[in-house]
Amino acid sequence: MGKHCSLVFAVVAAVIALGAGQSGATVAAKQSTPSLTGTWSGTWRRTSAPPTQGTMQITLQQKGKKLSGSETVVGSACLTTHDVTGKVKGKAVTFAVTATGIHASYSGAVAGKKLSGTLQVTCGTATGTGDFSLQRA
């Protein structure tokens, strides 16, 4: 009976290990990078002086970890409609606008249908910081 019990124990341990491996794969799949392709709309706010706020809409295309698209910003003295490029790693998202005399960088995270984070905009020699909050349209 000693050999039989050892064999049964080894088989049970192997089944448990295989089950744990499948469970781990399921967890990894659930943590994969969410697709950001689509239109995101919401608000932005400059928290550094002088404080101001407005609306923005971003249309993104995602290919792997790379993002491209365009943004339309209302209420900014500097930003209007520009191309954006960026990347996504897990739920972390970064994208930027670079045009003549303008650089805007956004850093945030996606949670379901919400994309939010911080921003920094340099227009000429002035730099402002703030935040943004967008929802998938």
C-alpha cells in the first residue's frame, strides 16, 4: 500500500500543479494590455498658475504597444488640434504632442472606460502642469 499511496499522491500533486498553471495563465490574460483604439472625450485642467480648464477629445489607434492619433483641445491658449504618439504598457499610458513651439506630454492609466492622469504643456517658454480625465466615447 505504501507504493500505491505514493503514486496517488504524485498524481494528485501533478493535477494540482497543472490546475495552478492554468489559473496563472488566466490571471495573466486578464492583466493584458487593454485596447485603447477609439475616441476618448473629457476634460483637462491646468493646476499651475494661471489655472484654467477645458475639454479635449483624443482619437487613438493602437498597434501592439504603440499609439498614434490626434487630439482636439478646447480652452487652451496653446493646444488646438494636433497629432499624438505614445505607448501603452499594461494599464500605464503615455502620449505626447510635438509641434513647432509646442510640446505636451500626458501620463496616466486606463481603468475600464476611463483614461486619466497628469499633463505637462510647454508653449514657447512657458510650461504648465495639470491633469486630464477622459472616457471612452
